[in-house]
Amino acid sequence: MLAALAALLVVAYPTSWHLARGLITVAHEGGHALVALLTRRKLQGIRLHSDTSGVTLTRGRPTGPGMIFTAAAGYVAPSLIGLGAAWLTAAGYITILLWTVLLLLAGMLLMIRNMFGVVSLLAIGGAVFALSWYAPQEIQAAGAHAAAWFLLLGGIRPILELRGKRRRGRAPDSDADQLARLTHLPGSFYVAFFLLVSATALVAGAYLLAPIDLPPLSLPG
């Protein structure tokens, strides 16, 4: 619960959120890239920017299921990764979690196309490697809990920010608007879908990380 509180403060406080939001962007762009590969689109490259934005470039059919799934993957990726991290952490597979993260970062590093992105991934990977190699198990567990909570909570805030930007007409080319053009469903439908997936992941992840033990039900007689 201390890890959950720390993650909540980081996400809620504007200054700390601005500093940590790049981690959510890495998960966001990684989600686009992974689904693009799974749907057999050609991944051309990933860029991460200092303003915490990012872009994933793919090549293939401009319409169809592959493009739709790729566009839909970004905003839900941090929450789904957080749910997976929560499951591995709750099951005690901390080392597997850390090394899986390292492998994913290494794969993503191969597709980075700008220097800021390279430096960012090397810094994140170096921190994860140091945690997995040098830290005692208690510190590894604390780090895994904090990371899972941060992804679960931090995955929701960009969606809320997207909703606000769309209401002000400041995000005409967002993932939701691209999906609207691809499927002829309104962009607000996809914003609601992103929120539903992320909220569900948060509830499920919270149950895994901090299960509630209900008292036994006693029946009269």
C-alpha cells in the first residue's frame, strides 16, 4: 500500500508527473510497436521526445484490422503491462519480471530512431539491470510493486488528458481520432474504451497486489 500511495502521488503531482510521464510514453509506443509486429505490419521505427511525446512508424495497409489494432494498442498498453507486472509480482516472480522488462527494452532499443530515445531506454534499462543484479530481494520486490502501481495508475491519466484535449479541439490526430477515421465510430467511443480497459486493469491489478481478506460469513444455527 505504501508503493500504491507513492505511485499515486507521483501521478497526481504535476511536477513529478512531468518527470515520470516518459515511462508511460515508453509503454505506450512499445504497445503500438508490439501489436504492429503481431499483426505483421512492418515496423519502421520509434521516436521518443523530451516533451514526453512519442511516435511509432509502421508500414502496411492504411486500413484494416492490423492498422486498427495497432492504433488501439497505445493508450491501453501501460495499464495492461501494469496488470501483467502485478500478476508476476503477486506470484513472486520478481526476477522473471525484471528480466522480461530488460528483454522488451532491448528489443525496443533496436527500433529507436533518435538519440533522446536511445539515451532514455539505456537509462531505464540500466536502472532495471542494477535493481535485478545488485539489489536484495526485498528492494527488488518493493521496486516491482512501485512499478506495477505506477503503470496501473499512470496509464489512466494520459487518457483523461486526451479527453480534455479533444474537447478543446487540440488533438485532431490522436489515436482515438485515427481510429474514428478507420472505423467510422466516434473518437469519444475509443476514449471511453481506453478508460474502461485501464480502469478494469487497475481494479484487477489492485486486487492482485493488495487482496482484501473478507471475514468468514457465519450463519445462524
